[in-house]
Amino acid sequence: MVYLLVTTFLVSFILTCFLRRYALTRNIVDIPNIRSSHLIPTPRGGGLAFIIAFLIGIPFLAYLGFVVSPVNGALVSAGLFVAGLGFFDDHGHIAAHLRLLGHFGASIFVLYWLGGMPSISLGGWVVSSGFWLNTLMVIYLVWLLNLYNFMDGIDGIAGVEALSVCLGGAGIYWLHADYALIGLPLALAAAVGGFLWWNFPSARIFMGDVGSGFLGLILGILSIQAAAVNPQFFWSWLILLGVFIVDTTVTLLWRLYRGCKLFEAHRSHAYQHAVHYFGSHFGVTLRVLMINILWLLPVAILVAMNYLSGLCGLVTAYLPLVILAVRFKAGRES
């Protein structure tokens, strides 16, 4: 397993280097504008490196017993489809409604391939598996996929989020002695780590839509896979993803309240205001990492070990994040 993780990291690292040269040669760069958080033109599309590295590792993980067939199919098929949409959007433009239609199709396929969302406990009652819960999970996957794209706006933040969430999830599985689940999040963390070397502030390449959409979908798949083993694990994943979920949700709700167009480009996320406040991408990305490690991970562990109910843990974890999002004016222009 260790050799596989090291190889995954190195493949991602080397491919990112080549993709950076390719993007510069083909002029595939993000040009700063009034809505941007970066100041210099930067190549994009580097997310393809960790996608390839991660997907190459899946057959080896399956051989080692860390991936079962339904999860394998969902990861590879839906993951490649969403990555393909992002790739073509990075190289040109795909209309927002067509991208969204593709995201819903991929999410429906994931739920079908995984056999649906298992029953989960919500407070004092159980939400049974079935049409309505699966419909909610399709919306959840689409939202997670898109919010990851929205939050990929400053150097290193999307990579650090994926790395810390995956390592946190793997740590929870280890504490709970569910070792068979550890392989996928560790492999994804290794793949993202190889890319993050080039993306950490100051970024030399961005992951682009090809990478951010893929990460959002895969993290959603991992959370649903975890729920099939232990319903508490699903809540733990939601808690670990709290920074991205809360910032984007508060921003969206506030912009809806103000009557803004949903697909209009903007720079009103809490993390974007935080960059202006702290004066650097590095400072904000580092603070996201600290929140994930020092606050969200302990709460997620308490939920996974049944010291807190899922809903109680989610509210406990999210409330300070909502306060922070409001404090940093999420959804409001500077």
C-alpha cells in the first residue's frame, strides 16, 4: 500500500509538471479580471494530473481489496464523464445549463450504480432508503460537485481541502477499525498531494474545472460509500467538508436574497473576502487547513465513534462556520 501511495504521488507530481508546460504552450491560462483573486496569468487544467494518477491506482486498490466493484464503476465512469465536461470547458466553453444537465446525469448514474443511498438517522428518526432520499442525494452530489468549483478560487485551497478531508476520513476509518475503507481516501490524498506541490501559494498552475468538478463528485461518492458501511460515517464526511459547504451555501442564499443571477461570475465568497482582509492566499488557505484539523476533524471523530448524533455533530460543527461566513460577508460584494 505504501508503494502505491508513493507512486500515485510521484505520477501526479510529474504529470502536473508536463501539464503546466502544455498549458503554457497552448495558452490555456487564467487571465486576471475584476472577478479574479489572482494577479498574474496562470496556466490551468492541472487537475488532470491527479485524476489520471488516482484512476490508475484504482485497479491496484481493487487487487489489494480496498475497492469493491460498484464503487469502482461509479468512480471511474462518472468521474471520467464529469472530468471530461470540465476539460472541454477549460479548453473552450460549455453552456452552464448543459454542464448542469451533465452533472445531474452523472449523479443519477452514481446512485444507480451504488444501489442507492442507504437509510440514515436524522435526529430521533430514520430516513429510509428510497426514491425521496435518493433524489436528495442526487441534489447533494450536484451541489457538492459545483460548490467545489466555486471554492477553487485561490491558491491551494481546493487541494488543501481535499487532502485534509481525505486524511481525516482515513483517520476515522482507522480509529473505527474499518481498514477496508482506508485505501480510496489515502490514494486520492496522495494524488492531490502531488498536484498541490505546484498549486500551493504561490500557485504555478490551477486545477481548472476538470479537477474541481472531479474532486467534488469523488468526495461525494466516498461519503455515500461510507454510509453503506456505517451511517455515522456519512455525517462525519459532511462535517469534514464543512468549510466548503457552509461558505458556498451561505453565499448562495444571500445572493438569492439580493436577487443576483445564480450563474453570474462574482467574488463574494467568505474566503475571497478573507483574502482581502488577511492580504494573502497563503494565510487563508492555512486557516482553512487549521479549521479542518483543529475543529472539524475532532467533531467528525466524535460523531463516528457515536459520542454525538450525526445531526447534533453537524450543527455543532457548522454553527461557528456560519458565523465566520457572515463575519466575512459571504454573498455580499466588497
